[in-house]
Amino acid sequence: MITVSDKAKEKVSRLMSDAHLDETYRLRASVAGGGCSGLSYKLDFDNEVRPMDQEFEDKGVRVVVDMKSFLYLAGTELDFSDGLNGKGFQFNNPNASRECGCGESFSV
């Protein structure tokens, strides 16, 4: 399961509204090779669910994850920070053994 904090829910809702996306769109979370720790997080909006996708809903936010990425993201909480130490989405990933300083990449 992928969970969503209240702050992340507010930001996702605002972004979807600003982009005029309807209820067919979901938040797609994925993992790609790269970044200073080996793997990096990706977020996008998608209105297509593929056959092997895992789909979750938390606090009204629908999240889809491909099966390969789900192996790395299971149990992750998506959060949003707008503080002085950095602004943006943050992945609180229990599977990450190491993260880079900016929090955009990780290793397992």
C-alpha cells in the first residue's frame, strides 16, 4: 500500500485542479534508475491503468504503481513539505537503506 499525508493530498488536489484534470486521472508513482543513490522517485498524472499496475486510494487520492516500482515503494507514505529546508513531495520509504541529502534518490 502507498499512503498519502494530508499535506500531500492537498497539493495533489490543487495540482490536478490547476491542470484541469478530471476524475479519470490518478497519481502515478514510480522508480527509475539514476540519482546519486542509484534509484530515483518519479511522480506524474496518468489516466491509464495498465494490466500489472497496483492501484491504491488513500484520503481520496488514487495512486497507481507499476509492479517493478511497487517492489521498492510498498509501505511508502507520500508527503509534501513547503518548509525552509526544501519544498516538494517527499517519499517516506521504509524500504530505503540509504537516501541522498536531497531525498530524491535512494538505494535498497
